[in-house]
Amino acid sequence: MKDRKFYGIYNPKARGGRTKKYSERIISVLDDHGIDHMIESSSSIEDARSKVEQALSEGYNTLMAIGGDGTVHHIANMAIESDTLFAVIPAGSGNDFAASLTMTNDIDRSIDTLLDGKEMRLSTVRTTTSDGSFWTINIADVGLGAKVAYSAQRKLKWMAGQIKYDLISVWEIFAHKAFNARINFDGNEEEIPMHMLIAGMGQTAASGMNFLPDVRFNHDTMQGGIIQTNCNKFQMARALQKVRMAQHKDLPYIRMFRAKKIEVEVLGEEIMVESEGEMRGTTGLTMEVVPERFRVIAPKEFRFEDENIIAVKQKYKT
């Protein structure tokens, strides 16, 4: 622990000032423990990247993201690229990646993890779109899910969390049009009409929607789900609550799969790709699991196979 030098980034505009308050608390605790650290604000990805590169050149060996899934996604990518240890302080409305590590917005528990957590290696996914390559630490999707994420950034900005995503999801379901995709699953190619494909190493997206309940960060294959076209709009809307409680896997219009690598080509058009709430280009899409590529600090009681999102929410009453 004493060998760790923490460099943290937070967005001061995020969550009504919560990230700034969290940062001040963390600084105070690390000062009290005599732990080397620097925590700075950043309002753009370019600025954050420049600051991280400077911090790494000065010998900081643990990168910390204080914020929601967007901030976590970008700082985690910098950590993976540089093979640097990563710490997350969840302070957003969704915190889907952090939730899969059993972490919540409880700042005291997050600080305990910084001080007494254990280093673990997680499998992660190398993702390529029209925008280039990046690391998907949690989940990426095309189709309906990307439209919901895109709308969530632009509509109902005064709302947050589950209710916002439920309202926007229903709206987008009734406005959505199906598409045909050619998908290669580990060398096996199929053409599938669908509304959405989602895949990754994390269990939830969209503020707690439990799309991939059976995947864990130590697996060597990702889990994925496809909403096929043998359903109507009302069935899709009704499935929302089933997905939240992971009761969707046996629905006749949802196909679950496991794969180390998938390649997705949408026929006749290009469709947006979303990862951790961020728009990340368009199809074609390639996702490939890289085992044990991501070094993170996890709560000391975390166990890969023991936890799922529903259990975490019950345990910590989130």
C-alpha cells in the first residue's frame, strides 16, 4: 500500500458537485495516512489524457477515476494502455462497472477499498469500431441500447438513474426499427434480424439493467444477448423489468450467447455503437476478450464467482 502513488481525475461539473466533495474527502484521508497522491479536476478527455501522461512520467503508479461510468471508462482505458493499476470511486448515477465489483456510492467504503483493497486482474474486451480501437471494461452494444444511451445524454437532463432510463427506453422502443446483421461468433457466421446486440464482461448497463447476469470478470469469454425480431413493441417494453431482475434469459425473443470474439456487420447501413454510456463510432464492430489485461483495486471481500448485481443491491441496499 505504501508503494502506491495515486493520481486521480474527476469532472467538477458531474453529479451536482458530488465528485468535488468526494475528492476533497479522499485528499484528507490520504494526507492523514501519509500516502503520496495528487487529485485534479478535468472537464475534457484531451485534458485528462495530458494530465495522466504527465502524472505517469512523474512516477504515479495508480490511476483513480472519481465519477460515473463515462469518467471511469476513459481513465480505465488510459490505465489499461499503460498497464497501470486502476482504482474507481463511483460517484455517478449508474456506476455499472463499479457495481460489478460490489462498489456503490458509499464514499466511506470506497476509501476503505483504496486503503485496504486487493489488486486483481480482470478480463476485458478490445473493441474496434469506425472510430478505432478502445477497451470496453463493462458492456458495449449496437441498436436499441445505443439509441437509449444517446437519448439519455440529451433528454430529461434533470433526471438520473433508473426512472430516467426506463422512460427513455420505452420511448425508443416504440420509435425503433429492426435491422439485419451478419455476426461471426468465434468463426461461426450467422445472419440475424434483430433490435439490439449487447456484449461484454460486466453484468449491467443503463443504470442497473441486468443484461448479462452470468458473466464474471475472470471469464475468458464474454456474455452477450440479442433481442431478436420475433416480438412486438409491447413485449419489448414489458421485458424491461424482467431484464432488471435478470429474468429475461428464457424469453423466446432473447438469445444469449458466449464468445471470445464477435464481429458484427450491419447490412445496408451503419449503426451507432455505445460503450459505458459513450457513443463510440459506428459498425462494423469487433469485440475480443483479453484475459487478465486490466489491473484494478477491488474491495478486499470481493470474490469473482460469489457476487451478482442483485445480491450486491440487497447487501448494500442500493
